[in-house]
Amino acid sequence: MSAALSVWISGVGLWAPGAADWHAFREIATGAAAPGGTGRPVADVLPPNERRRAPESVLLAVAAAGQAVHMSGRDPATLPCVFASAHGDQVITDYMCETLAGNPRELSPTKFHNSVHNAPAGYWTIATGCHASSSAVSGGEEAFGAGLLEAATLAVADDRDVLLASYDIAGTGPLGGMTSTTGPFAVALVLSPRADGAAVRLDITPERGNSGNEALGDAWLDGLAASNPSARAVPLMHALALTRPMALRVPAARGLDLHIDIGVVA
């Protein structure tokens, strides 16, 4: 067994169909409310002109990131960030492939700009004036776990807070039929190497294995967890919503799981 990475959660953000933020998700996960309407993700950190031209994938990631940083009270300009995604923006990739096959002269440069996996990181760092390091992790179906491992490692190694945002959206063309993503989802965490008043600690230990999401016994939560690679975070988010100690496993790569012990301070 490897040594555990211990990090504290100082901020949480989330966007899912039926839950537009972490507060709404927590209410649903604890049985205090039912899933409701969400509308378009609200990425307030972006200037209005950027919000208008940003694709759904960017809005998702930036909206969740903004929620997490706001809760943490940290200065976004100082936070290293890790943005993780299984497939990037499948909608734009499908558009580009179709356009290149039919009439390549009509290909939009703006669409291409938004197609790369680090597009949300670019929007985020420019909007917040962040000069700290940024990473874009593409880990396939295990993207959330891969991003969590990188962000926790960075927080511990550099002894500083780190922002993690994981997101995915469904494709609308041929590529969409080749992946498991059926709906949008984004989650974000601000991870700290010290408690600093935070109430939840994660002890993360990489282990050999290939786990899947365990059923949570709730139709909405289980459906959400199966709808999107980044929604492999749902069991962890559910555990955080319940605010009680427990252990779970999150896949981080083929043949590698993260064993996570969740510690809660009353």
C-alpha cells in the first residue's frame, strides 16, 4: 500500500441536471429536497461577452470552479488549478469532424479554439488573472479520479491550496454514441494541505484495482453517477453531503483505484 495523501476540503462546487450548485445537491442527497430546474450553468467569473461565446463544457467547468473557490474564500488568482475531463467537448469535436469531411473551408476558428481539453483552464485563468500553474487532465472514464490524484499530489508536494474541476458533456454526433456520457455534469473542489478551519479531510491512497460506482440506493443519484465519467465523483459528493466518516474507492486509471478515507470534524 502506498502512503496516503492527506488533504482538506475548503470549497465545493457542483452542477448537474436537477442541481445547479452544491447546496442544491446536498439538499437532494440528504432527502431534504427533490431535483429541480437548473437552466444554463452560471459562470459569473467570465465577462458577459465570454459567457456568450463559451461552449457548454466551459460554462460547466467554470461555474463549478467558481462555486468552490467562493466557498473556500481563497483568491482565485493564487490557486494552481487542475481541470479534468474524459473526452473534452464532444459536441465541438463532432462538429469539426463533420465540417472537415464535408466543407473544411467553413470550419470556425472559434470552435477549434474551444475544442481543446485545456479550454476551460484558459478561460478560468484569464478571467481570474491567475498566474499559478494550470493542468488539463484527460483520463478517459477515470478522469475525475486522475484529476483528484494530481490535485492532491500538487497540494501536498507544493504545500498550497489547489483547485480541481472535473466536467463532461454528451456528444451529439457519432462520437457521442461511442462514450458513456448521456448528460452534463461538473464538480469542483478546493483542496488544502492543512485544516485551516475546514471540516472534512480526505486521506487518499492509490491502490491496485478497478472499482465501479457502488449503488447509493437513490434513483436520481445512481442515474447521475452512471450518466457521465466526471459523475464518478457522485459517491464522494454524497458522502460529503452526509458529513460523516466513511471510506470509498474512486477509479483513477485502468487498474488503479484511490482508496479514500473521509474524516469529518464536528
